[in-house]
Amino acid sequence: MDVQRFKDKFDLSYLQKSDASEVTPSLRPEVEEAVIAYGSKVLGAMKQTPSVKLFDLASTLSLRFDTVLPVLQRLQATGLVERVSEDPIGNDSYAVTASGARLGL
């Protein structure tokens, strides 16, 4: 059996993630609406400080933290925001990434 036939028959490359297969998962409609409504507000507030904690950000925006968290998670999934540190009670710190900073908000 030649090498190419062997690779065709027993290839395991499908187990590896490729960039093309990394698709941002779809969200519930109400979460998607929150991301659209609050995403620019969250990014704008985050650009004011290098690192911001979830509860402080929610307070700054006068929003509930459970409204801000899914927005941050979606922004993180799209690479606009990164989690800098985790807190035992969930008051994690987030920062805007370079691609998030390039947005003109």
C-alpha cells in the first residue's frame, strides 16, 4: 500500500480544528439583540481604561451585570475583547484587544 492511499484511508486530520471550522456559535435572539444594542457602548466604555472589572463596567454603564456579561462573552468570542484575569466570584477583568481598539467607536 502506498503512502497516499494509506493517508486517504486512515487520515485523522478531521479531528484537528481548522480556522475555517471555528465559527462563532449562534445565540438566542434576545442575547443577539443585547449584543447589538450594547456592544458599542461596552467597547466605548472599555476603551477608557486598560482593564475593567465586570461589575465596575456594569456600574459605569448603569446596566445589570447579567446584561453586560453575554455582551462581553460575544465580544470575546469575536476577538474584540479578552479576559485578562478571572475572579472567584465572577468579577473577571476584561480588556479591549488590538482589533477591538481599531474600531472607531
